[in-house]
Amino acid sequence: MVVAQRGDNPARVIDAFRDGQESALSEVYARWSPLVHTVALRSLDNLDDAEDVTQRVFTQAWASREAFDPARLPLPAWLVEITRRVITDKCTAAREQARPRPRNGRVRQVDDETEPAALVERLLLADELSRLDATAQQVLRMALYDKVPHGQIAERTGLSPSLVKSHILRSLRTLRRSLQVPSDAY
């Protein structure tokens, strides 16, 4: 039996998690609960609700761990998808409770997934961006968020224009690989 420990290779921890090792659940929770909690807190704006969602997400992840396929979806993205569903369920239940019932008994359905989904995507991007080295982060933030042209980025950072472009392309490829979610994942 291989026991997952803090600092282990994420692939090893994920394999141990899928095999049902409780120590791996602790490691998965330690590594990715801040991400799940942040998504929940920003979506719900309530600490108690965010803690409840975080607990539900990891309970559901543990219960359905055999269904997780790392070849199809990275574990953090899978956890965020569970988080999004739990948040949506929680918001829907709260609206249903607060909504007065019409006399005919019909309830109008509203699609409120757009805003939480956009927030989740922004948080995932920010999390992945923070994993890049400092120079790559700085260059990519200037290019994407501040809309600074490559030549000005080179001037501000002291890097050559070709190195700026290289940082941007390499960083975008890294982000694309780490955030890639197949269209059939929903």
C-alpha cells in the first residue's frame, strides 16, 4: 500500500485518491480546498455557505472518485465542476424557498449558471496564472489585462521583444493545457 504524503507528486496523490486511500483525500483537500472555498465564497458571499459547499464538494468527490478520469479532466477542474454544481444547487434551493408560489403552481425556470460559471472560469485562470514564474506572470498580466503592446512590455521589463513574445506564447500554452476542459465534461 502506497500512502500519499504532503509534497508527493500530484499524479501519485491522484492515483491514491482514486484507489480510496484516506490519506490521499487529506492531501487532495489540503491542496485544493482553498480553490474550492474561494470559488464558493466569491459566488455565495457568505462564509458559512462557502464552508458548507466546500464540505459537500469533497464529500461528493470522495463518493464519486472512481468516476474521476484524469485523462479527461485535471483534478482541480473536476473539483471546480463539482463546486459549480453544488453552488448552483444551493442557489436554486434558496431561490425556491424564497420565491412565492404562484396560484397555478407553476414555477418559472431561470438559468442563473452564467454568472457563477464566469466567476469560476476567472478564478481558475487566476489560480493557474499564479503558478507561472514571476516574469511570465508579469508579462502575461500586462499583455492580457492591461492590453500593453509587446514593445512597451519589453521596454518596461527590460526583456527583448522576442523574449516577451516567447513568454506570452509559452504561458498561454501552459494555461491552455492546464485549463483544458473537454466539451463533454458537463
